Amino acid sequence: MVRFTRIAALILMVATALAGIPASAHAQSKIRVAVMNFENNSSWAWWGDNLGKAAADELATQLVQTGKFTVLERAQLDAILAEQDLGASGAVTPATAAKIGKLLGVQLMLTGSITAFSIKRTSVGIRGIGGTYSNAESKVDARLVNTETGEVMLVAVGEGNKRMGGGYFKGVRAEQTFDQGAAQEALRPAVEQVVEKLTDQAGSLASMQPAAPEGQIVNIRGTSYYINRGQSAGIKVGQRFEVHHVVDEIRDADGRLLDKIIEQTGVLEVTQVLSQSAVCKLVSGKAAANDIVK
């Protein structure tokens, strides 16, 4: 009985100690990444830019399924790109990558191109009975970009061959009718190879800290300051932001914004985090609605 009591006490001690260990100590923190639409550099022009979006969507899905990556929501990425007039294609320059990284709070961005894609359809029939199958070949070239430096950290190439049964494509001239599911299915083998290579590097990438997301003060109520960055952007309670006020803007002849002249006016600290926004308090200086926080 005494022996059993001692064993029970030991188990209780171990359980208590484990309960005090933060969750991050039990599991590797996920890598936060934004996936841009891929450029379609193949000779397959019928689906145009839709093919690049299909590649990005399939890549995002597979990255999430690994359990090692957190992929920025497509709606949030598209909204930021549209707001900043940056475009959604894979043509990302170091300057563009750095700007997107600050806005979204991601230090890694996946972009790339589809360098080869083709679908060959074959029909077989005897006395009115038969079927059709399609054979798709694809090659995807993905680049992992550090948004802090614009440096390409990793290049992963995947090639795939996929046979799909008759009826999968819609219409008589199916190759000319875009179908999101069909495109992703055709690209899947090539994307799987890319994801495998990225997953192999997950250990070294996890140590990289995400960039502090840049946002804006959208409302002020009493002593509470509301910013347009929340849980989806990786914001945490206690996180501090510098407040920057736009003194002047530089635009070209077409009215396109080139640069902003800003000055730091204060510091905010996050007190509550919501899904798409956060509540802050003013720690020092001053802040006003529409001021930039970063």
C-alpha cells in the first residue's frame, strides 16, 4: 500500500510539472506564411491566370494539412493586395515582399510559377460504348521569400503526371472550360513534391519570428484605440506598436502613391485581441484615427 501511494504521488508530481509547461514547449510553433498566386508561364493559355490561383490554393491546402504551417487567409491577403495596389500575381520584388510582410505580419512568402502544363484527352469506344480519360502533366517552380530582406531562401521544383477519368472535365471542349477542382487535381502531384521539400526545411524555418504587422488606428473610444489587425494577423495581448502620423504623401502624375513621409508620435499596447482587430491603450505620446501602427 505504501509503495502504491508513493507511485501515485510521483505520477501526480510529473503531471503537475507538465501542466506548467507552455504549449509551445510540447509542439513546434507553426510557420506563418502567405501564399501568392503563381504566374502561369506555361504554354497552356486557355485557363489564363486561373491556373496560377489553382496552384496557390492547392499549395495552401497541402501546407495546412502538414500541421507545420499557418497559411494566411486568402480573403485577408487579397484585401491587403487590393488596398495597396500590389497585384495578386507571383511577380514579387524585394520591395513588394517587404511591404506585404509588414502589412500582414509574415516573414515568409511563397510565390512562383507554373513552368509546364498540358492535358491530353483520349477517347476509346466500341459500338457506341466507351469512355474518355485525360492525362495531365505539370511542373511547378516555387520560391520561398524572406519578407525582411527580399532574399529567396528556398527554391522547390515539383513535377507531376495525373490521369483522370472521363466526365471529370465539363463540356465537349473540356480543356477550354476552367474548373477549379480539375485544375487543382491536375497540379496536385507537382505541388506535393514542393510541399515535401518545404516540410523538410520546417525545422530551420520555425525559428524565424514573424514581422510585426503594420496596421492603422480605425477608431478611438475614450481611452481605447482600435486597430485593424487581430488574431488572424498574429497579434498578441501585451504587444506594442509604434504610432506613426503621415505628414505628407508623394504621388506621381497619375496620382499613384509612391511614398509617405511619416513621424512617430506615440506607442500603443494591445489589451484585447479580436479576430480581425485589436483594442489598445496609449502608453506614451499621442495617437489619432487613421494613424499607422507598426
